[in-house]
Amino acid sequence: MTTHEILLAAQAAKLPLALADTDTKNAALEAMAVALVENSDAILAANNQDLAAARGRISDVMLDRLALTPARLAAMAKGMREVAALPDPVGAVLRKIVRPNGLLIEKTSVPMGVIAIIYESRLALKAGSACVLRCGRDAWASCHAIVNALRCGLARAGLPESAVGLIEDTTHASANELMTANGLVDLLIPRGGAGLIRACVENATVPCIQTGTGICHVYVD
């Protein structure tokens, strides 16, 4: 599928996900966690392909970040279950004001819509938003296998598989398309180096969260 087609599919999944109740979303997260473990052999095989292709091109530190193990997959599944255990943010009243004339004004938490995440070698579901992921080429096979497992879990829970999508094009063109996908991307989150963040700052026409780069230290004297 093209990047545009994947975004259109995510848009179609946006409303069913936004209307899903807490139990349905929690069941989907549990089903996705189960599918992740069930498909661990396929995911690890795909990860081995990525590692074999990356050796000699990236540092040992980056190889370790790219590598998956049964323990790391189990930790991912555990993380999904921890998200399921969190309170549902959708519909929460964040602030309430009663005006002198009796008018009630409420600030209520609602789903974002479609969240696009650009990341290098590293789910919005609980908050009722669809998620479109765009990984780097070094992690393509691993991410593809993981997303396939997550989509199986979504289908088991009766939610649209397209609520989690993976961009198939790993060139700069797809990143630029996400940055300018007005009307299709409600929020863009770039996760990567300073170059990626700078490109989003300079080129993005969709709402964008600028994440920090580098390592932050706290010194206590």
C-alpha cells in the first residue's frame, strides 16, 4: 500500500476506535499482547534478517538496540497489559466551570484521531486514536512482523486492523508525506536524531510534537 492509502485506512479506523468503550480497548490490548507472544518466532526470524543486514553498517550499540529477544518481546507484551490497566483517559472531565449565568463549561479529554510516529530503530490505542508508524530501513522486517501480530490482536477484539499501520516506504519521501498530510494526520511525533527533529520543524504542516534529542543529566551537588 502507498503511504496515502495507509493514511486513508487509518482515517477509516479513527471513528470506530474513538467510539470503542474501555472494555473493548482493554480486550484489544490484551489480544495484541497475546498475539505478540504467539508470533514471537516469526518476529525473531524477521529481526535476525534485520540484524544480518545491519552488521558492519551500524555500531554495536545500535545493533543491541535493534536486537529482539524473547525477554524483550515479553516485556513489550507486559507493557501493553500495563497500559490496559491504566484509567481510560477518553471522556475524563479535566476542568469544569460554571459561569455566573449558570452556563456549564467543561474541558473533556477526547481522542486525537490519527497519530503518526516517525522513529528510527526503536500504541495510542488506549486513548482511542489510530496509529501510523514509520520506521527506518534497518528495522523494517522486525517492525513489519510486530505490526502484523498487533493487527491480528485488533481483529480478534473486533476493532479495525488499520488502527495500527506501518508505512512501507522507508525513504525520506514517506517521512515528508507524513509531515504534510493535512487532513489525514492529526498529530505527528518524530522520534529520532536532531536531523529528523529539525526536518519536522522546518517542513511539517500538520500538528507536531517536537521531542528532545540527546541525553539529559541532572547533577546534584
